[in-house]
Amino acid sequence: MSEYHAGGGRNWSWARLVLLVPFVLALDVPLYNRVNPVFLGFPFFYWFQLLLVLVGAVAIALVLLVEG
Amino acid sequence: MNGTIVTVFVVIFALITVMGFVAARWRAGDMDLLHEWGLGGRRFGTFVAWFLIGGDLYTAYTFIAVPALMFGAGAIGFFAVPYTIIIYPLLYLVFPRLWSVAKKHGYVTVSEFVGGRYRNRWLTLAIAATGLLATMPYIALQLVGIQVVIGAMGLSGDLPILIAFVILAAFTYTSGLRAPAMIAFVKDGLIYLVVIVAIFAIPAQLGGWGAVFAKIPAAKLLLAAPKGASVGAYGAYATLAFGSAAALFFYPHAITGILSSQSRQVVRRNAALLPAYSLILGLLALFGFLAIAKGVGTLPGDVAGFKTFGPNFAVPALILASFPSWFAGVAFAAIAVGALVPAAVMSIAAANLFTRDIYRPFFAPDCPPAAEAQVAKIVSLVVKLGALAFVLFLPFKYAIQLQFLGGIWISQTVPSILIGLYTRALNGWALLVGWAAGMAVGSWMVAALHFAGTVYPLHLFGVLVPGYAAVWALATNLVVSVVLSVVFNLLASDRDRDETVPADYFT
């Protein structure tokens, strides 16, 4: 069993906490339910959530890099 | 009827049909074996898996149902974006474990995993039956998508949808998962093309995105702020996103996509790569607003379409009003093929489930592999007929309600599978009772809403919380499963009944 960490298994790392960022922001509705600031014609509600898709992908890519 | 649109559509569709049959020979395997027919031999690499899983998860739901909700109900429809953000951390964390244990023990379905983990045939049956049940409305949603597009081309009667149905059934039967995997390349190519052209061309016709958003009524532009002792639309938005996300990867077709990967590394990489589709989904959702800005529904040609299909007609009407006929043909083909790929994977996944977890254990324990694959092929046809029944007998205004309904049911398999992937602490019988409680609560709520919606308002500590019924049902399920597990394991623990060992989850 020595090749498995007590925390959950092989490859587990603290980097996984990064995954909480997109998760929490995506569900914090009052945070983004607003029009301003507008960006390229898009109200905040829309561009923020589209941007969050990228944030989510980057977060996972980071964890993947750290854990290999 | 517009000759150019129909011609382009038929040509693309014919090409897809040929591909579907040729696919049987792609990386050829023995189609008399279930894991060859139903999982493509578990040998799809990162690239193919990206197309297949993306093509499998982003369905008529994305192209028709979500934009229709945006068109009709406004900002609430954008919940699909946070939904598809939070699925990927889940995919990264949880599903490599499922891939590993499934590969190690030769599981083709998720209920086989539950069977091996808990050694409780009734729990296994419940998980398999739920997968079958939840898949049918989801396939139905795909059929609605195809129907809407066919209607938009001015073709009437049931013959066109019947032809599409027969083509789908025939190539699924002969080529198994290889058919949608191969067609997914064309599907995704067409979808990306149409979306990218549309998000530049249509706003340009309307004076830019700023002008588009300026035409959206305030009530639709943002969620209504909560009033008094209620979390209002915020609760609905967040629980729809969370509940849908909790459900997604537990659908049989999603699991089939994951298990067809060549390695756990393919699954992990795709968790970082698949969000590209979520961007497309977000832009497609905004097609609902483009349709409002374009004034579809008020245009003379649209009246019949909206009368038949309701808000689901928004995207086809927008395409007809914005593009020359030949490109409208391409766009409609993209939507129809986009619905066909997931419908094929869904029916294959449901067939795998029935064969491995219901037919073999309960009816034919000594069934030889070739007979097993044969049963699966036949069941893939039967499931599609079940889906047709949902289309005909459940008259939802928004097609998306079909997916919400499936989500309520499938999320009741989450405790057995998700917790089971990490620990054997819960008791199989307790999970079975928890499952039954969740199914009952979720179905009762939908019935209480007269099948017109799936957001059920609950009074919690003096606050009114309108929330997706899947979340309430899942909470009930979890509480019952955990509490009863403590009791049952004290009386008669079943924890030694487990054919897996911890190392199986990492290999």
C-alpha cells in the first residue's frame, strides 16, 4: 500500500484545491447577476460566465501538470 | 419547402449514413463481443475520445433546447454554462477511478461496477433500470431536435423522422460505438463551423452584440433579484446547474464514452480539453437572444413552426431568417447529425446496461458472448422505440424538461456509484432504500408540478427555496442511505462482499 497516499490515492496533490475556484464562482449567482461592467457589448452576467469556462479549463490543466 | 436546403441536408445525411456503416471496419474488432460492439474495444485515444465524448455530451439539448429556454424564459437558460463548468473538475477527480476499476474487472457498464462492489443483485438491478429509464427522455430530446429541423425545412408528416430513425437504428446495429465515434468528427466539425460563422455574421446583421443585448427585455436579460424570504431565481439557477452537473457523468451514455477511452490518462486530459465545447454551448445559448433581436416569431414565415414546436423553433427560425438557403441546409444537417450521434451512443449504452445487468444475471446466467452481443443489438432498437413514446405522450412546452426529468432519476444513482468509488462504507441495502426514497421524492415533485416543470419550491427554515427537484431528491437519497447504512451495518454488515480491492482504482 505504500505507493498510495493516505489522502486518497496515487497522484493526489494539494493542487486539487485550485479546482474549487471555478466550482465556487460558478455557483455564486449573486456575484455575477449584474449588467455592468459591459465588455464588447456583453453584459457582465454573460461574459463573466463564459470567461469562467476558460478559468475552469486552465485550473484542470494546472492540476494535470502538477500531478502528471 | 425549399429545394436547396433539403438537397444540402440530404447530401450531408447520406454521407453520414455511409460513414455509419463503414465504421464497422474502423480499427476492426469482433462485433460478436459486447466490449467491441458497445465500447469500441476500449481503444480510443485522447483525440478520438475528445470528439466522441464531446459529440456525445453536447446534444440537441445544446443546439435546440437551451437556446429555446433563453428565447422563451431569458437568463435562467444560461444555467447550462455553470453546469458545464462544474462537470469537468468532477470528471477529473472521480472518473479515472471508474475507468481503472472497469478496465481491471472488464465492466462495460456502471451498474456492473455497482454489482461487483456491493454484490447486491437488487441494487444492481435498480441502478441499471434507472439508467434505462433516464436515458429514454434524453433520446426523446434528440428526436425532438431532429423533428424541429425537419419541420423547419417544410417537410411534413412522419415519414422523414421515420427515415432518420431507421438509418440511426441500422448503423447502430451493425457498427456499434464505432459509428457515432466516426460520425462525431463530421458532427463537431459542422457544429463548430456553423457556430463560428453565426456568432460573427448574425450580430453583424443586427448592429453588433451591444445592439442585440439592448433589444432583450430587462426581465430576460438578468435573473430577477429575490424578494422577501425567498432565494428566488438564484436558487433555481444554482440548483439547476448543480443538479444537472451532479447527474451528467452518471448517465449511461456518458459512462460509455469514458469507458471507451484507451487509458485513465485519456480521461484526465479530456477533462482539461472538453471545456472547449462548453464555450460553444454558451455561444449557442445566446442564439436564443439573437432570435429575439432578429424578431423571429413575429416574421410571417414562422407562425406555423412556432405553433407546432413552440420556443424550440427559435434556432431553426433564426437560421432561416439569417442565412442563404445552402448554409441553412448545412446548419440544419449539423443539428440533425448532432442529435443523431448522442442518440446512437445513448441507445448503445442502454443496450449494454440491459444485457449485462438485467438479461444476463436474471434471465440467462450462462449466456455465451455472441448471444449477449446479439441481445444488446436488439435492445438498442427497443430503447429507441421507448424514446419515441416519450415524444408522443409527454407534451412539454420546452424540450429541455425531458432532460430535467432524466436528470432527476439518474442522479439517484450518484450515492451508490460516487461514494462506492471511494469507500465501501455504505451498505448495499441502505443504498437501495435511499435510491427508492430519492426516486419517489423526485417523481412526486414532478407530478405535483403536473409535469410542467422541475423546479420545486421548498420552505427551508422560513425561507422559500425554489430548487431543481433532482437536488431535493438526491439530498433525501443521501440522508436515507447514510443513516440506514449505520443501522444496517451494526445489525449485519455487508462490507466483506466486494470483489474489488483498493489498488484496482488506480491502475
